[in-house]
Amino acid sequence: MADSLIKSLGIFLFLFTFNSFLLSAQTDSSALNSPDSAPANYTKVTHQVEHYKPQFITDLPGKIKETSGLVFFNSQLWTLNDSGNQPEIYQIDSANGSVLRSVVLRNSINTDWESLTQDDSNVYIGDFGNNAGNRKNLQILKIAKSDLLNLEIDTVKAEYIYFIYPDQIHFPVAVNKNNFDCEAFLFYNDSLHLFSKDWADLKTRHYVVPTEPGRYKAQLVEQFQADGLITDACINHRGNIVLLGYKNTVRRSYTCFAWLLSAYEGSAFFGGEKVRVELGSALHLGQTEGIVLKNDNTGWFSSESIQAGWFYEPAKLFGFNFESYFEVGGRSKK
């Protein structure tokens, strides 16, 4: 009886603390630092909604309790921790979550690493987390895959891509109340495509940045009403895209979701078919933060640990199969 009561109190504390925070963060649609106007190619959302129960694989060890991105290449699954952690990326076992290898970026600090993506030769780290909306040092780290795959070294050197948002003029501090946070990007057609995490209006905006080291003004391409906070993105060789996210609903029930994008023209990702997949409650899934989509439309997503008082949920790894939903939505048109 005592154990049951303690568990119930822990669950209540988690829901009250975490959902109250998200509610206060997501309800101010007139918050500072929002874009002055929507781009001409704003996309109205028309979509279908599906429900899916992901496959729990394993809890993740404390070393990667703040997992915030995933990438898969050479049959290896890699992740990283977000802000304030060591400048390391970790190869993990996709079956039991154990850390197989750690690689240090010797010329970097982890300001707010949030996402991983790749091209044929490189891995990219998105150091563009911006909860306060006032960062002026947004950057993407570029690492050669050949260095990561070299088992004789445990440190690598990154190249840097610096960028600014074309629609951000002012930089006031607006913690979790701005539209210039970002935790998601992917590589497509020789460019990096970023998706904003808009706390103020729950939209996401699609920006494009070159892959070559240098300083750039990102190109704003399109936006749409994501109805939630986008925390990661991925694409497979079939051109299918998944945007991962979470939302605090009107019932104060913190839920996780994925947007599946396909059958788009060029790089207008939001103009094609869209399927929203509701994944379930964060009480069971955790805070969804990283995702990988393989060519058969299966993959993994990870969630970071949650601490609310003495209530603790470890970081987790889940598997999924979205093939049937992409069959409904269609295929991309490159």
C-alpha cells in the first residue's frame, strides 16, 4: 500500500510540475520575438491523424540521460546530450542502449547541442538550441565520418557553419516564449534544412543553410502550424521525412507526436502529404528528443530523462514502423 501511494504521488507530482511548466510556456501567442509576418508560402495544414504505440526497447544509461539527437550510419547508432554536457557524441547499442564508444570534439563546447544529421561523408551537430531566444552564436558542427569510424582515435576536430535567422531583428530574453528556438534539422539536396521550435505560436518554420563552413544568413522557405513543439527531424533515401515533437494539450496532458511528410515538390516539404501520428503520453514515453528513419520507414526515437522533485523517469529508446502511414500519405517527388 505504501509503495503504491508513493508511486501515485510521484506520478501526480510529475504531471503537475512538468505540465504546468509547459502550459505556461505554450499559451502566450503574443510573446516577444515572434516574426513580424508570415512568409508568402505559409502552408495551411490539412492532414489525417493516426495513433501508434511505439515499441519500448530499453532504458538508456545515465551517461546519455539528456539524449537529444540520433543518427544511423555504417550500421551504427549515435547520439549526443544537450546543453551544458561534455562535447562528446556516443555510439550506442540499438538493442540494450549501452554506450559502446565516446568521441570528444576537441575544438568545441556544448553550448546547446540539439540534433544530429548526416550526408554521405559527414555528420552534422546542430548547436542551435535557443530557449531564451537571444543567442547570436548559432552554429552547426561538421565532422568527417572517416574520423568517427577510425577506432584508433577518440577525439576529432569539427568545422563550423555559423548562421543567423533572416527574420530575427531583436534579441530580448524570452525564455520558452519566443519563436527562434531550434532542435531539428536534416540534410537534403546538398543543404541543411532546419525546423524551428516555436514556443509562442506552436508553428515550425523551415530554413535552409549551406553545408560548407562559413557565415550565412539562413533562407526562410516556408512554415506551417505544427500544433506542438518540434524537437527533431529525419529523412530517408526515399525522401520521407519525420518531424518529432511534443505538446501540452488543453487537458494538461503532455503528449508526443510525429509529423510524416511525403509527396512534396522540390524542397517545399510542407506542401505535400502530411500525416500526424499521435505516439502517446509522455508519462510513458518521456520527452521525445531524437529520431532516425531508415529506408524501410522503420527506426528509433529517444527520450531524455525527466526529473520532477523526487520523481525520476530514465531516458529511453523506442522502435517504430511507419511504413503503412507513408503508404497512405504517398511518396516524395524529387
